[in-house]
Amino acid sequence: MKVCMIGGGYVGLVSAACFSDFGWSVTCVEKDTEKLAMLLDGQIPIFEPGLDDLVARNRAAGRIVFTGEMGPAVSEADLVFLAVGTPMRRGSGHADLTYVYAAVAELAPHLTGYTVITTKSTVPVGTSREIERRLRMLRPDGDFSVCSNPEFLREGSAIGDFTHPDRVIVGVGEDDARARDVMSRVYKPLALRNAPVIFTTRESAELAKYAANAFLAMKISFINEMADLCEAVGADVQQVATAIGSDRRIGDKFLHAGPGYGGSCFPKDVSALVRTAREARRPLSLVEQVQTVNEERKQAMVSKIVEAAGGEVRDRVIAVLGVTFKPNTDDMREAPSLTIVPRLMDKGASVRLHDPQGRRQAEPLFEGARWFDSAMEMIDGADILVLLTEWNEYRALDLKAVKGLMRGDRLVDLRNVFQPDDAMRAGFVYEGVGRGD
Ligand code: UGA
């Protein structure tokens, strides 16, 4: 099967690499010349565990190639995936479909023989239908189908998520047996491993992606509010999360309280869903509230740190462990640190930063902060230690040694990584999230 992946970003590159590993012949089209040059040179423009090996292996076997030219890749393909960016449009909160429609216009003249075109990017309800309308205008003679195949992979565990999904969702047009057959074939290797491939209408598939992300965001906001309540009434949010999460109807995932969700997906998708619902005159008040809770959460974390520092951070040295929106990625998009760190500096704190992978992306974003390549060097002489992103290497820190290096004794653990008892034994005044006394 010949697959053309348009877009070599997170979703595109991971999907392209995984499809090639299934044995399909994949051409990944990347327009950004800098990114393309890296890919052609055997480098991976993003940090994703295991991706470099996967790409190298399949490149060596000739199953994946990179190009800047869409034409030949599209005309050869049985299946074209659109995996270009759909960023949030400034001001409106809508998904910006400029790149999607530009790709559609560019690929249209090259469609040759029966081809399935499918969105992999997260696109608002109705986009597949609109792509089809545009393609029919551009190519009245064309033999093609348009499908929706949203991707549910997470950064940091993208390959595992792609190859062992809870489900694959494929939206196909009414009675479009040919498209269904092509989509079944491309996912056969997963179906053989018992991954359910669920066929829906295209609208349902498009909406399911937003609904899934909004639901997960809601779970996080729920447990974050519960954490605040735990602090007020003397309960422990982790015990509450374990207690409710063991009910299979609730599930134990996405119940880790923290500084609020970030990343390239949840904030953007929640916002776009809110817009879609308002336009359909069916506002989603619950989802709108999730947005508000998450925004307020990041601010509240600043107050938490200031309070832990005794009400004043002016001229205090705050050492921050981790700035990326979550571990195992160098992605800084919508990271809570982007709100928290500048506020601390505004309040006169001297902020030091460390991140195992994020420095290159993050350094230009935090003017006035001091960067360290080693966590222990950063901690040396600090008054307050704040853990913002739960990288594994921080879990292994020897708290006694850490405390020994510091000038102060405050540890604010915004991901509940450390055991309060261990921290206290090491001499810290410990503040976690939702850990009431
Ligand atoms: C998310 C979804 O989990 C994926 O299924 C989806 O495919 C992806 O968006 C997307 O739409 O492309 P991702 O943004 O990579 O994936 O990251 P997550 O692991 O979901 O984390 C998102 C944010 O929620 C992070 O800031 C994380 O720290 C936070 N989070 C997550 C919590 O605060 N608590 C939790 O219990 C879980």
C-alpha cells in the first residue's frame, strides 16, 4: 500500500514512521525547508523517545522517504493523510484551517486513480465534507473519497500510543465501501493485534476527537479543583484519586492534580469545541468552565509558591525543575511555566531554570531567567525549590543532598512527585498539591 503523509510535524512524522513500520511504502511531504533538511540528513526535528530509531530503521529499509514535493507522492498514493497544523486562530479561538485547505488545493491536480484523502489533523466538524466539496470543484473528474481519521497519540509516548491504541476511529462517507476497505487495509496490522477499528460517520469522528480531549481536560480540572478542596478540609487528593479511579466507570487515568493542563492540544481543542458549540447554538457550559478553571489554576500556582515562601518572593532565589508542559517532550506550547515563571519574576524573584530537554525551545521564552544544564548546580544556593514538570530524573534526586545545597528550606512540589515524609526528613518545609494535613 502506498501512503502519502502531508506534514512532518508531531502527528505526521510519528504516523508516517509507524505506517512504514507496518510495511507500507510511505512518502512524508514536509514544506518547511529547515525541517526537511534535517529529516533528509537523518535528524528528527522533535524530541520523541524512540522516533529516531524507528525512522532510521525504516529509511534504511526504503519504506519511508521525505520530500518537499507533493505532486509525485500524491499521484502514486492509494491513501493521502493530511497531517498539517491546525493552530488556534488568534482572537476567535477557532481552529485555523489555512494549512489544510492550502494542502487540499495543492494536492488536487495530482490525484491519479482511486485515492482516499483523510484528515489526521484535528479538524472541526464538517471539515471532511468541505474538503470533499472543494476537491469535487477542483477535480470534477476525480475518483476519490474523503475520510476522517483523528489521531489520539500523546507526546512522549507517541509510538506506543500509535501502535497500541485503545481504538482507531475512522469516519467514512455514507455507503462508501471502497474508502472503508482502504482504511481497513491500512490499519490491518493493528486490527490483527486486537485494536478495535471503529467506523463512524465523518462528523462523528471529527467530533469524537474534540470530545475526547475535552473530557480528559475536564477530568484534570475536576481533580485540580478537588485538590484545592482537599487542602481546605485536610484530605489527600492522591488518595481520593485512587479511591475514585478504581471505579472502572471513572477510570484511574488523568486524575493527577497539578498546575493545570497545557500542550499543543487540550487548550486549543477545548477552545475550538467551545466555538463550534456556540456557533451551533448549543453552548457547552461545562467545557467552558473547564477553560476558566484551567486558566485560574496557573495563576493560583503563583500564589501557592508565594505563600510557601512566606508571602514574599522579592530577591529570593527560586529554582524551577522542569518547564516543558509535561515530561519526555521539548514542547513548550501552553506550558503552565509560561504563566508561572514570568509572574514570579514580576514579583521580584530571581528565577533559575532547568529542564532535561526543553532548554533550546524555552530559553528565548523566559527573558531574565538563568539557565543551568545541571539540576544540582541550579539548586546550589536557592531559597525555594519548585517542581513544575515531573521528569523522571527529578524523582531520583537525593533530597538530603538537595537540601544541603540550598540556602532555604522550601520545596513546592506542583506534581506531587516527592513523598512529604521524605521531604520533611530531609529538612524541607514541603508543599504539594491537594495534600491536606
Ligand atoms: C493529548 C491527549 O492525551 C492525546 O490523546 C491526544 O491525541 C493529544 O492531546 C492530541 O490531541 O494530539 P498531549 O497533549 O500529548 O496529548 O499530552 P497529555 O499527556 O494528554 O497531557 C496534557 C496535559 O495535561 C499536560 O500538561 C499534562 O501535564 C496534563 N495532565 C495530564 C495533568 O495535569 N494531569 C493528568 O492526570 C494528566
